[in-house]
Amino acid sequence: MAQDQNYDLEMQEYVRAALETLTPREQDVLAHLLEGRTNCEIARALHISPKTVDIHRSNLLAKLSVRNTLALVIRVLSYRFAASLKALEPALKRVEHGHGARS
């Protein structure tokens, strides 16, 4: 179990660092991918060619060490979910101990 937690922490750090390396355009493309848009839909929205979107998508896959768009979306959303839970930990601990409960 401790080994799993170490892997999770290492993966979280890896994803965080990888996301920091994204160009603004890669961030734009990622945002659209996370919303389930196709390359053509993204191209229209960003006023670029579908081929350019595909290049950015390929760069995203490489930077986040995944093989396909589904894995990319899962990796990024998992990271964001874990980061959100970590941010909530202090509040959850207060509630657990009865300090945050309202009557």
C-alpha cells in the first residue's frame, strides 16, 4: 500500500511538472480535449488547421507519456481530482473531528 501511495505521489508530481511545460496553444487544445471536442471542432474554435491540432495533441501525448487521447484525458482529470482532494484535506479533517460541523 505504501508503494502504491509513493507511485501516486510520483505520478502527481510528474503530471504537475509536465503540465507546467505546456505552451499556451497546447493548453488551449488540452482544454478543448477535456471537453470532448474533436480535432475538427478544436480547429474551428481556435482558427487553426486540424493538422495543427493533431500536432499539438501529439505533443500533449508525448509530454504526459500516454498513448492516446482517452489516456491523456484520464491522466489530467485524475491529477486535477487528486489536487482538489488534497486542497480539501484540512477542511475534511476539521469536519472529521467535529470542528467544522454546524448545528
